[in-house]
Amino acid sequence: MALIVLVALEARLRFFEDIGADFLFPAPAARTAEKVPGSGRSLEDIAAEIASCRKCPLASGRTRAVPGEGRPEADLMFVGEGPGHDEDVQGRPFVGRAGQLLTRIIAAMGFDRSDVFIANIVKCRPPDNRPPQKDEADACLPYLLEQIAAVGPKVIVTLGKTATDVFVPSRQGMTERRGRFETWRGIAVMPTFHPSYLVRNEGNKELKRMVWEDMKQVLAALAKT
């Protein structure tokens, strides 16, 4: 058992070294969040409706809907584009290779996954993991807006172009947009690369460092609120 723990610790330290995190941030204390206007429904009620939703064709191909998960009043929220294969099977967001990387990034920030809220633009897996189409995103977006209203995050991190475009549309690519705060309905939005992009470019430590620089800005913003 001790050997397993040491191996896991060594892997974690290597990851911190890769992203340039030579220290860990303490998680900011929880604060009462301002609410974006919404329906007033609980996260549980929203998730229950998502589980039975048939508003777009994605529902016919899903194994499970993936509503999202995390702390009900989290200061920090991560939003991706849609579930992949592992998420579709388990009904949980970001549990595949990209999700494991996101979990390590969250840990490097001083958080546990249960301290933040993680969701996607669409709640059902698009075929072949393609980006969601506009009609699919439009049909599912009200659920995400309700979730944001219920959680009341101080900062939203958008993972990749699809999620970023929902909050702050632009023709620019992610390299130009990441690392710069935008504002959406009074909430700070930090665009950054999707973890799957980092996985596809696993040997590129510079990409990991860029994401870590983005997350340091997020932590600084949370500390000021």
C-alpha cells in the first residue's frame, strides 16, 4: 500500500513540475455567491429533467445524460462542450483521460473536484465526440443557465472554443483568447484550452504551463472576491 501511495505521489509531483506549479494554492474560503436570474429550481430538479430530456436528437444515442456535478454553491465552475464515451457510460462529466487531467489541474489549484462545479454545454454525447451543433446547443443551453443561476459561481472557466463561444463569441482561436478574462452577466469568464487538447498534445509542456498560468489568474480573482 505504501508503495502505491508513493507512486501516486511521484506522478502528481511530476505533473506539477510539467505545468510549472512549484507550490500549491490554498483553496479560497467559500463565500455567498450572487445569483444570475434563473428559475429558482434546485440542481437536483434540473438534473432530473435532464435525465428524461428528449429535446434534441442527441438523446436517442445516449447511454446516460450527464447533467454535471459538484458543490451546489461553488465559487468556481468549469464548463466544457459535451460528454465523451466514458462520461456517457458513467453519467458523470470529465471522467475519461481529459477528465483525469482536469482533476489534476483542479488539485494543483488546491481544490478537490467536490469543491467546484463541472458541467458541459450539452448534456448528451454527440456522435463520434464531434462538437455539438447549434440546434443541439440551443436546446440544451437553458439547463446550463439554470445550473449557473443555482450555483452562483464567481468565476467560470470555459474549456475550449465551443464552450467559450457560448459565453463570449469570437472568430479568434483559443490561443489568442485564453488567459484573458471576459465578463458574462456579471461573472468573470476565463477561457482556456480544453483538457482533451492537452491530452492530444501530451508532450507539449508549454500548453500545460499556459493553462496553469490561466488558473493562477483564476485563483487570484477568487481571492479578491
